Amino acid sequence: MRKQTVISLLCAGVLTAGAVTGLMGFADKDTALTGSDGTQKVQLLSTSDVDSESETDSSDSDTAAATGTITGVSDVAAAAMPSVVSITNKSVQEVQNLYSIYGYGAPTYEQESTSCGSGIIIGKNDSELLICTNNHVVENSTELSVGFADESVCEAVVKGTDASNDLAVVAVKLDDISSDTMDAIKIAEIGDSDKLVVGQQVVAIGNALGYGQSVTTGIVSALNRTIDIDGYQADLIQTDAAINPGNSGGALLDMQGRVIGINSAKAAANGVEGMGYAIPISNAKSILEDLMNKKTRTDKVDEADSAYMGISGQGVSGEMSSLYGIPEGIYLTEVADGSPAADAGLQKGDIITKFDGSSVTSMQDLKTQLAYYAAGEEVPVTIQRQNGSEYEEQKVTITLGKLSDYQESQQETN
């Protein structure tokens, strides 16, 4: 496979949040499954879950026309716009201080910024509406909001992320969404990106430049393009449908209005035109379903219940991962004897890649997540362990220890 270098991710920076408009109707999916925390489990709404009379081959638009369902780009837009949202992320970024070069001020400082992206409504449980997007759209967020099809805006929280695949799921409380808005939106129907063919027509919808929903169309230019994005590689769909900043996390659709990709990046070099990229939905589906069914944690635990793992580590960024050939995550430089991490089998040299299903790339990431977990909770942790010249993925369960007990033991030792 040819290797392309992607220069630009598609999160629009420092823009005013755009409202999203359209005419809508709500589609639901019922399921009796429940998660370990008692909430309703959810799955992506795929073609097989829809009336079989409307099921058509994704490469045959003539068949779609014959069924009287969707006949052109305008029909695709009308069907899909209710399930596409705008996302506004307020975050704090660490910025290099140029004056520090001359000995003035600290080398870096923090700056608040606002960026805009897109998302796709992919499900709901008994208390939340669930929206998928790119990890880079929501990372480092201090405040997150979602703009729906009727121009209403609701506060949202990050439910889970997978940085290595640039995927995330955010949640909006159903109690915060008005009945009118619920009538104006719907859950997206999921297609099958494995059935795509080069030359097939597609439609892209997203919050381009933060102005609100816009629609572009083109074809599938190539499949399985291996792309370097910020230090990690991904196999993506290439399309010449116009993809612009703010489109990140938005929908790439087939001509039956089914989501077959999540728009993520574009080639932005001088002289390059019509080269946008999307994550194939078939690759993302299992990851998104795992993130959708995580417990949403919005309240930090009381100090008396604060937890610890008993590790020290060094973050491995995407750039470092690419440079040194080691997995992205947290490289463990020490695992304390008798600690929860040691009891779970973690060792010095292991690399933690996920904590409770969400990616971690620094000790600060882990510390931030731990603030929402109480001592005594059992948490699944994914690690990479070196075996010869290769790393192998393993999954362990850590029973979190009580931070105050650990601190007391350290004081007694000292």
C-alpha cells in the first residue's frame, strides 16, 4: 500500500460555534441488554436492524432509486442531517513562550482556546444520548457542548476515548434535551465500509469551519490508504468530497444515507486538492460500542475515597512511539512492591495503553481519570509487554488501593 502523509487534522481552531440546521424525525432502537452498572447497553444501528425492504447494495444507487427510498444527494442530506451535530471544545493548551528564548519568562504558558468539530449520533441508553467523534476534537476539553439540528445546544461530557484510533464517544444527558429537539434528531444508520468500491459516490456532512452543517459530495478515491497522523498510522478511506477544518468527526455517507466513515483528516500541502480521509466505520464499530457502554463519570470521588495504583511512569506520545518503535501509552519506570499494580501483575517496562477502555498517554492523563474512581473499584487495564523484539497486548484487572492508606504507610516508613 502507498503511504501518504497527512498534514492537517480537521478540527477548526478558535472559531465561533456554528449552529446546525435541518428538518428532522427521531429514530430509535430498543434493546434489553444492560451493562454492569445497570444502564442500558447500546449497539450501533446497522443495516440489518432496519426494515429489510430498504436494504440495498451500497454500490448500486440505481437499486436505491427503484425502491423509492433515496434518489440523490439532496435525499441523502435530508436523511442524514438530523444525526450530525456540531461540537465545541473549550480547552487549555500549553504554548511555547518565544520570549523565554531570550531569558524572559517561563518556557511555556497555558492558553485557553476554543475549537469546533463534528459528531454523529450513534445511540442512546436510558439516560444519555451518545455521539461519536474524533479524539482530537474533544481532547484536553475543559468544557464541551453539542449543537443539534434544531440549533439547540447542550452541555456534553467525554464518555470514553481511543487516542490510538482517533475515536471518542461523548454523552449528553437526556434530561437536558427538550422534547422538541428529540423530535428533530435521530440516530444514524450504520453502513458497511468493507463493501465500498473505488469510484462509488459518497456524501460528507459536517460542521465545516464551525459555521454549521454543510454538505459536499464526491467519490471514494481509494481504500486502505496508510496515513501518518501525528505519529501514528491508520488505514483510511480516501475521498475527493470536500473536507475542511471543522469536518472532523462528521459523517461520510453512502448513497443510502448510511454512515460508512468518520471524516478525520485532509492532505493540506500546497498544490494538493481533493484528498480527504475518513476512518472506515467497520474498523471503528467495535471500538465505539465499547466506549458507548462505559460508565460515564462526571463527579470526582471524595478525598477520603481517593485511589492509587502504585506506579511511576513516562508518557509515550505518538511522535515518540513512531521514533522509537514502542507503543503509545505510559511506560512504567517503577511498580511499587505490594501495590495494587504489582498485585495485578504489572511490571517495570510494561506500557499502559488503556485505563478502563480509554486511552492514556501520560501520567497526567491517568491522574485525571483516577480522580473519578474510588478505592476498591476493579478497573480493566490494557498493557503492552515486551516479548523479545515485539510487544504483546495483555489485559489485567486492578483493584484500586486507598490513597490515604498508602500515604500513611509512607509516613511510617520515613
